[in-house]
Amino acid sequence: MSASITTNVSNYGARGYGDESHTMKALTWQGKNSVKVVETARPKIIDEGDVILKVTGSTICGSDLHLFHEAIPDLQKGDILGHEFCGIIASVGPAVKKVKVGDRVVASFQIACGECYYCKKKLSSVCERTNSSEDASKLYGRRTAGMFGYSHFTGGFAGGQAEYVRVPYGDVNLLQLPDDVPDEKGLYLSDVLATSWNAVVDTRVEKGDTVAIWGGGPVGQMAAEFSFFNGAKRVILIDGGHGKWRLDFVKKILPKLETIEYTNLPNGESVASTLKKMCDGRGPDVAIECAAGEYTKGWAHYFERLLGMETDTSELINEMIISVRAFGRCGITGVYAGYCNHFNIGSLMETGIHLAGNGQAPVHKYWNDLLKYIQKDQIHPLHMVTHRLRLEDMEKVYSLFNQREPGMQKVFVQTKFSAPPSPGAPALTEL
């Protein structure tokens, strides 16, 4: 396999890495709260391990909104976005051996080399070779993997909200999709399924546990489903404000689910006090944060983030720490980029709380098993998919997703290469 990788190729036409004689549509970042579908150069083979993919499906993720809001550092105008995608292989570099032209595949959202210390342990999210950002390495104390469509802080790779995409180390970062798994199910092996699964198994959800989950979006929804799958007795989902409709949405799919609408609690009650009342005065066994450090609940953190005094808020983490029972387990799956203030380290230490940073989830560790669960109809990606939309409409989609448009949970974004909707998948929505 090729040992080389060319990073900071965030738009194939920007630095001469693209095929200017052939163009494609792609969704690009244009500045804070601004994205645009443009016509730009298609990718071409750069390194011998590259694969060029015709994208047949992509999606928008809650973590894409952090880019939209410019909460992630080192974005550049014109960067092609999108880290979850699947497609058909159009061409391969000379070092590619395991996949071939014409294969249907899904890409991991993180880019792994397959050969470094961490990749050999299937911990692909901390690959030591694929992210050239020195700022990220200094901040985190170690390398993290490159990611598609997620800023130059993660290597500057063009993303898959486009008609074509370059996949470095194609033999490592592409999983072949069998005929019995349509794109509308296989696509989500790229990120959300592995991320939700890791949130549950990394916090060691066990038979009989009570699990509280902050955030009712797609990751929170699948974490709830996977908690039951792994033996949880009770699952309590917490959301509110513009996202409160998600509680009813997920409960229709998981009737055993219990919910807390945090914006409609009785006077004097908090999420923590409500959870303790629901759980024999002690709190749940496990707490999983599936929202992110960008979203503040109090004025202090709002102004501290506004003034650049912190990159993330500790409010939800603190809420988890004081909500779980003593010696309970807390996992952080929502995206946190840097530093936060007012972290309740005393409660963590004094009451034996176990705090885990669950992500970025190592996709390569889980995606083969998750594919088998899909084939056996044991897990159900389509439970979260509410819309099918066109790539050409992505500017409107970002706006709707940002507003937490009621009823829009997870979307499937089609291109001109997509197959017609598969049985059980949403029909195309005209915007």
C-alpha cells in the first residue's frame, strides 16, 4: 500500500488537484452561516492509494452545523463539506487492491492509513498519518485522524456533499456494500451508526441499566435504540426547545422510551432533580451526551463563548455528572473542540464518576459487525431517515436543519448517480 497521503485538498480546483476539464456540483462553505452549491473541478487520482467515488448518497449531520456556525477552527472559503457518503467506484490508483471500479461502497468519515500503531488496533479515529494539522496535534497532545469535509484542522480533505469525492487509502477507508443493503441503509455506516454504537458500548451499557441520553437527534435516537439492544432496562431521552418534537418522534419508534422536556419542567425542578426522582433518588447508571459543547443553556457560558473565553460549554457535562448515581458512567459523544470553563471536577472525583470521551468513534472497529446487524434486520437505520432531498437543494437543507425543522430527523441526499428510493425509504421531497 502507498505510504503517502496528500492533505489540504479541500476543493479540487483550488490548488490544481482537480480535473478542470470535467466539473461537478458540490456544497461549499462560504463563511459563517453560509453555504453554496457550486460547479467546480472533479477530483482526480493524486496518490497511488486513492479511489475516486461517484457519490450516490450523502447526508447532513448535526456536527456539520458546527462548521456552519464556524465553531470548528481553520475553515477556508470554498471548502467542500460532507463527511458521510456512499457511492460507486469510478477509478482507482495503482496501489489499490481490495476494491475495484464498479463496486458499491460506503466511506468511513475518518481517514485511516491502516498501518500505524492505532490503525492496527482498529482505533482509526486517532490515525497518526492522515491529519497534517500541527494546531490539532498541539491542542490534543496527539494526532487525530483526517476527516472528510471537516476543515483544515482535520487535514483539509474535500467532503462528500458532492457528485464525486477522492478517498485516500481506498482499500482501508471503503467498505463494500452487499446487494441486500441499499444505499439508504448502508450510507449511515459512514458515521452515525458507529458513533451511536460506540457511545453505548464505550460507556459499558449493560443488561438492566438505566441510561439517560442528552439530545434527541439522529445520534441520540440510535444511541437509545442501541442501549435497548445491549440490554438496558430503561432509557430516558432529554431534549427541548426547538428540538422537543424529537421526543415524540423517537418515542413512536421506541415505545418503552421515557422522556424529559427540559424546557417544560415544573418550577424549581432541573434535569438532574427530575432524573433522580425517576431513578429511586440516585439517578441513572449511565449518561450519554449526544448534543455538543456549542449549545449553551445559561447566560454565563453564552457570553464566555461569544467573547472567546471558552470554545465549549461544560453545562451538559456537569448536568450528567450530578445526575448519575455515584460511580456511574458518563460518555461524551457530542462534538467538543477545545476548552470549557466551570467544569465540576469535584463531583467527578468525590463521587467516583467515570467520564469517557467516546468520539470521534473508531468507525473501522465496528462497521463490519454493524453491517451484519443491518443484514439480519437487528438494527434499523431507516428509523431515523425522514427525508430524501437533492444535492442541488443543500443550501435550503442546511437552513432547515439549523432550525431543527419539525419532522426532519436524518436525510438522504441524492445525486444524479443515485438509484431510485428503495422499499421503505422516503420518497423525494421537493423544496
